[in-house]
Amino acid sequence: MNARPNLTCPNCMHPVALEDEDLKCGTCRFKFSTLGEGIIDLRTDPFFDTLLDVDAYDAGHNVELQSNSLAEWYEKILLDCGLAPSVDHVFEIGAGSGNLTAGLVRSSFFHSVYSSDLSPAFLALLQRRVGTQPKEHLRLLLLDANQCPFADDSFDCVLGHSVLHHVANFELTVQECVRITRNGGACVFGEPVFDVAVYTALAADLILNLEVAKGEMPKERRNALRALAERPSVKLANLIGNRDDLAHIEDKFMFSIEYMKMLSERVGCSDFKCINLPGPRQLGSTCRQSIERTLRQVDSDFSFLDDYEFIFTTISRRIGENMDENGLTAFSYFVFCK
């Protein structure tokens, strides 16, 4: 088994063993603080917190239904990256209320799990979800993922599920995650894909204009289609604009495959992959599902989309087949191999 990760003392930069019950630096005697039972507070700014609705998050994201399948999917990706037969030390960023964590701690593939978030409220929910766990199997860390208090090459892999698009300086997050990952390891981030959003916007814009030409249209339908049509422009403006202006925006980005590939090269990765969800699919069908999901969120009927099936079929045939993009999914997994 690989050596257990140590914390780095913020005062003298010497290593501090997480197994140390006092969590005290043996060199300068700095002592790390804890919140309640078992949550280590490693924040540099105690006022920096999440914008997410902690109380409503679980119900809105089907957390209870996803945990095991999520962990199994990340396990498969890591196996394909050559991390076999198991992972000694996995670091999780943006753990939230335990959507992925609960599956990680139940899996025999992951020996020691280090789950982190910058929200005390989320980590308290996570702690209640997973129950009492041996410290050698699960440690809970309150920290900013852009300031990871670990030495280089500390973990076998780093995972983040639906995290990066909330972070204004996500490039630094990726850089930090790669830094603390051992050579031969991988960082895997499940995130929304910009490429699919562009094709969805094309379909939504065409349908919106055709619906307008028909005459009266329900307000919620019009607003939903317009938002989908404009979404890529908004996300791109967020990416290239002043990131300081995004401080109070929850969902800041969608990520193009090409941008994430360039980022992997910039942070010194040896390889990069974009892994789509399994199963055969057509690009047009993926676009339709995205539109249906948005209409469902505003309680709008979406059966009218049957009238525009020709648009989705054309996207699959003219774009999906010719550009080999029929396998794209709206949410995919970016793999940074070190």
C-alpha cells in the first residue's frame, strides 16, 4: 500500500500525520482545528462558503439513487486508466452531502477515502449519511480545493463530481488536483459538456422560431427555449470574461472537450480522455432529452417536440454521423492522466 498522505503545516511547511490524534505539527507546534467529531477544518478563509442550497440539494439531484452507481462508474474509469486492482488513497473535492462519497466508502475498490468540501453544512449532511466510519477508511476535510494542504504526489487519484462548473478559477482547481496526484494516477471530473449544449441550442432556437411563427405560445415554454438557445453564449462569456463578476452565480460554466484537453496539456498531464456515459445514442436524441429536462423543470408540456422530430433526426444525421459525435452525452467525465 502507498504511504498515507500527510497534511502540510501552513506555518513551517513540515508534514503532519493525519493519524496524529492531536493534529499538531511536531516542528512548530501548530495545531489544526476540528469541527464537531471528525471534520478537520483546513480553510484559510472561514467565510468562503458554497452558493448551493444545502437543504434542497439532495432532493433536486436524486442523491440517494445515484451513490452506488456513481462510485462504480468512477471505478470503471480508473480501472481503464490502469489503476488496478484497487486504489489506496482517493481524494474527493466538492463532496457536498455525499452523493459520491457514500458509494466510495461502500466500495472495496477504494481503501482510504479523503472527502472534502468548503461548506460545513454539506459535510455535516455527508457525515450523517455515511455514519460512523473508521478514520483509516474515511476522513472529512473542510477546505478550498484551490488550496490543498497536501504535498505533491500524495494521492492515487482525485475525483470531483459536478464540482468544477461551480468554481470561478477551475483551472487552478485542476492544477492543484494534478499536483497532489501521484505519477501514474488520474484526476476524474464529471461535468456538463459545452459541445452538446451548442447543438441543443441550435435545436431550441429553431423550435422557438417555428413556435413563434405559429402564434400564441405558453410563457414558460418560450422562456425555457430561449434560455436553452442562449445558454452557450452565456457560458462562453463567463469563461472568457471577468471571473470576479461570477462570485454570486452558482452554475458558471460548461466545458468544451477541446478546452479541457488544452488544460490537461497546460498542467502537465500525460494523457487526456473524455468519457461519455455508456450506451448507444444519437446526438439529436441527446439534444431532445436536454430540452425535455428543461421543460420538465418548469412544469411545461413537452409533447409538442414530436412535431420537430425532423430537427433532431437531422442533427444526428448531418452532425452526429459526419463529425462522429453521436456518442456525446450532455454530462461526461474528463480524465486527466498524470
